[in-house]
Amino acid sequence: MAVKKAHVMVVTPHPDDAEFGVAGTVARWVKEGKDVIYVVCTDGEKGTDDINLKPAQLAKIREQEQRAAARLLGVREVIFLHHEDQGLEDTPEFRKEIVRLIRIYRPDIMVTADPYRRYVWHRDHRITGQVTLDAVFPYARDLFAYPDFLEEGLQPHRVKEVWLWASLDAINHRSDVSDTFDIKLAALRCHESQVGNNRFPRLGDWLRQRAKSMAEGENFELAEAFHRVEITW
Ligand SMILES: [Zn+2]
């Protein structure tokens, strides 16, 4: 398996979570010349209240929406794992899938949902975050974690940083998205099945307000906020 180095790997539970969480920062990284790739764990085929929209149809729509958003942001590649929406579990197979991708793409930075957000939190988000953290350390790093990967030529890899979105009370890093906020909003609008049709009538205002409050205390206007972990061991 050939290595396809990327600087940043974003692991998102559903199409659209990455746009809410990190799209402004992704657009900035791309402008700085970094290669960003997306890993989308489920197709989000249960994300509707329209009884006439069949899950298989919605999966196709949401895949297209995610690809359009990624294209707009300049994401190099989008990988769909096609797990069942609302069906993610912390299994050895899922973890191994993420480790395999880390070892192929060898990112410096991983971005995903904070699994430690308390109380009410989407189970798919919690599990995606947890499995990704476990995949980063120790499984992607350790030589003998997966002997079969070594035979395939997938060497261990040390990720340098993990950025977790939706951290709420654990935020320790605010990323300046003042110049890329408009691209973030446009990317979010690509998810028509989620934010269109008056489901989110004041999306732009709401998003800007949120980005403003996340930038509080910083010398820039708009931010995305994270719990950022540097991995030094
Ligand atoms: Zn989600």
C-alpha cells in the first residue's frame, strides 16, 4: 500500500459535522498549502424527518453534498467508510480501519469530535472521537500493533496533534477563521438536506454569532474552538 502523505486528516461521524466543526480552519490550512483529507464514517442516512425519503436515497444525496462541500474547501480527498448511521460502535474493526488510514496518509494533525462532551451527545460522535483517539495512540504508533500492516508495508506513524471540536468546557485553542468564515458558511450550505428547506432559516446569523463568541478574548473576530492535544510521547 503506497503512502499518500496528507498534513491533516479530519474524521467526521456524518456528512456536515466537519463543516460545523472545522471547515473554516480547513479552508485556512488549504490556503496555507496544506493537504487535507476527510474520512466520513457514516452516510448520515437517518438524518431526515421526511418519511418519503428512503435512507438509501438520502445516503446518496448526503455523499454528494459532502463531496461538494469538500470541493469548495479544497479538501484533497474524501473517503467514505459507509458505516450505518446511528450504528457506530467502538470495535476492533473500526479502530483498525482508522489506523490503516493514518498509516497510509501519515497526517501531522487529526481532527474529530470530542468524545468527552458530557451528558447528551450523539453516540456516533462520541464513538468516532474515542476510536480516533485510540487509533492515534497507541495503535497507529506502535510497531507490533498490527503485524499484518507491517507485511503490507504500512509502517507505524506518530500523529503530532489532535484537535477535537464541540469541546464546550474543555476548549483550549481558538482558531482564527475571520478570513475563511464565508467559505465555511458556503460549505455548510452544500448540505442542503440538513440546512436547506427552512430547517435552519437563520444559519448565517447563527453561525457568525457563534464564531464571534468563540473568538472572545482573542485579537481576531471569528473563531472555531477546539480542545487541542499535542502528542509528545
Ligand atoms: Zn453528526
